Amino acid sequence: MVLASQLLFQAFQMLLVLALAPLLTGVVRKVKARLMRRRGASILQPYRDLFRLMRKEAVIAENASWIFRSAPYLIFATTWVAAALTPTFRTGLMFSWSADLIVIVALLGSARFFLALAGMDVGTAFGGIGSSREMMIAAFAEPAMLLAVFTVALVAGSTELSNVAAFLRSNSVGLRVSLALAMFALFMVAIAENARIPVDNPATHLELTMVHEAMVLEYSGRHLAMIEFASFLKLLLYVSMIGAIFVPWGLAGDGADAARNALGIVFYLGKLLGAAVLLALFEMATAKMRVFRVPDFLGAALMLGFLGALLLFAGGRF
């Protein structure tokens, strides 16, 4: 009976992230439109876009290899697994032992590798430009994220997300400068990884500035739907990760009753709404930077993560 309950909660979380990922993107777009005094599309528009793309035929270039055809499914699968492992409304799920921060970084790195490889597979100029820029961003973003992860792990004594969330919501943590630095570093990495302003603009196809869109210009139909769905899941993943680590309140623990789990879902929806509003406000108040300034932006995130880890080694109380 206990095993069946654990399987049920794990399956529910896997379906929950699938259901909420397009909604989060839709809310961000809606809030941005309202801030610009426009009506904007419905928050359900991402669902309609996915359904429309799934019904269309996929057009594939003649010189495309098996990598081009299989990459969308691999990108979607790895991103979905990473998002499903991240605690959303409850900790202590059946596969919580595998919800390791380093594992999640590795899964995201694998998805990025497949996307960059697919962008270069057809041999177009835009695909090559986007892949090279993506690797440039990854060269700074991955070390910065790992340093932020190490800072959090040093404080919590574990890299498992459920243990980290349980420790950080206890009264023994207090205010730590190192955690604040790690939070800002992870936020900056999340902006870059999700191709948001100021690093990239997800609503444009300007050839001189686009990064993510350049790698997927050759995709259409169900293949493009898989990649778009993976991008929705990645945004949800980072919001869930930041919420589980730095805003862990409201998470239901292992063995919680139905009312406590329902309250955890309500708290999680509130976190998603708050993150969507804050992201929209940040993008409206920030201008798109030049591509050559992205290393400076991510270099600042790298230094924040390094300073957070250094403070822990210099003085454990900080």
C-alpha cells in the first residue's frame, strides 16, 4: 500500500509539471503584455500552440541525419526527467534519492548538448551561430551553477534536493550571506539558460542577436512542439528549484496527509505565480544586452557563486 502511494505521488508530480509548464510561460507573457498596456494572448495560448504544432507535418531537410530527428525527443525526455525530479509540492517522493543537484545539472547539460548538435546537423549558418553562442553561454553558466550548488550543499550537508529543502526550512539556518549570493547567482544562470532578457529575447527572430531560436529554425511540426515543450519545462524546473531551495515553505513532507499535500500544491501554485510576475517585471525593466556582454553577465554570476562558497570556507557562520 505504501509503495502504491509513493508511485501515485511520483506519477502525479510528473504529470503536474507537464500540465503547469505551458501555463507558467503563458502567465509570464500575459503579465508582460499587461505591463505594456496591451491585452495580450490568453494564458492558455502555449497549449494551443503545442496542439497546433503536433497536428502539423514535420518538414525535414534532405541532408538531416538521425541526430536531427531524434534530438527533440531526447531534449524533451531529459528536461522532463529533471523537472519531475525537482520537488514541487512535496518532498520525500519515491525517486527523491535521485533528485541530486549535480544530476539535474548533468541532465540539463545533456539536453543542451543535443540541442547544439541538432543546430549544427543540417549545416545552416544560423544553426551554427546559435550552437556556438549556446556553448559560449554554457561555458560560463555551468560553472556558475555548480558553484551555487556547492554553496547550498555545504550549508545543507547534502546535494539531494529533498534534504536541502528540509534543512533550509528549519530554524537552525538563519540568515546567511553565502545563501543570498548563491540565490542571485542561480537566478542569473536561470535567466541565461532559459534565453530570457537580457541574455536573449524569446519573442524575436532577429538574426544578429538570437541564440536559442537560431538552433531550432529548421524544426517544424511535432519536432518543434517537443523543443518548445522542453523550453517550457526548463523554465518551470528553474522556478521549482529556486523555490525548493530558497523558498522551501509550504512543501509537504513524507507521510503527509491529503490536506497537507493539497496545501503544498496551493503554495506551489503561489510560487509559480509570484515567479511569473517577478520575471515579467524584470524583463520589462531590463534592456537586451549585446551578445558580447553575456560573458560579463555570467562572469558576475560565477563570481557570486565563488564568493558564496569562499565565505563558507572562511567562516562557516556566513
